[in-house]
Amino acid sequence: MNWWRILLIILFTIVTIIIVLVILRKKLQKNQKAQQEQIETAKQVMTMLIINKKKLRLKDSGLPQIIIEQTPKLLRRTKLPIVKAKVGPKIMTFIADTSVYELIPVKKEIKATVSGLYIIGAKGIRGPLEQSHQKSSFNKLFRKNTQRD
């Protein structure tokens, strides 16, 4: 074979891979938009006292078994930001958004925007919430840079 045929084959495979990735990206964006709309329709504001917050695996989190069974198998191994809070007389377990998780103070009362068992926003009852100034690891810096793009 000539060198230009090999180059043409390589170029063709690269173009097909790029086209497939663009199509998958569009599908995932549509799914994410639909999920975000569902979250927005089901959100409500709750006053809660934060008891504890940790990053735990799904099986160790204390969430209902139905939720654990509904999650994909690959996501069951990842650590999620779990928040235990007292809402009224009940102690409940919530999953926090990663951006909100860092804002949530422990042993304090907050007003949280909740959609099901997912905390999507938090406000302080007595003044604004303070962010703790911790050193950022390489992974956190990388995630912040990729989220802005």
C-alpha cells in the first residue's frame, strides 16, 4: 500500500470518531436538560439542622435501598457528598450537589432548596454561609477549570 492510502484510512477513522463523539455529546446534553427541568419543577425550600456531612459510597450512605438499586452499577462505587440533617422531627439523609456541599456548615441551621433527596441550594438563616478556605488539590483545580469551559 502507498503511504497516502494509510494516511487516508487514519484520517477517515479520526473523522468518524469525532462525528460519533459530537452526536453522543448532543444526546447527553438533551438528557441533562430534561433532568434539570425535572429538578426545577420538584424543588422546595426546607429548614434543616445539619448533623453530619461526609463523602461516602452509596451502599454506606444510609439511603433507601430503592435508590441504591436504581443507580447504575458504575456509580455505586463512587463517593457521593452525603448530608445527614434534621428536618422537623425526622433525621434524613440527603445527597448534596458538589458546589453546595462545600458551603453547608455542620451543626448549624440552614434553608436548603431540595428536590427529592437532592440538595441543590443552601442559604444561611442567620446571615450568609461562609466558605471554608482550604487548599485546593490538583483534582479540584482541574474540575473547576473544566467546568468553566
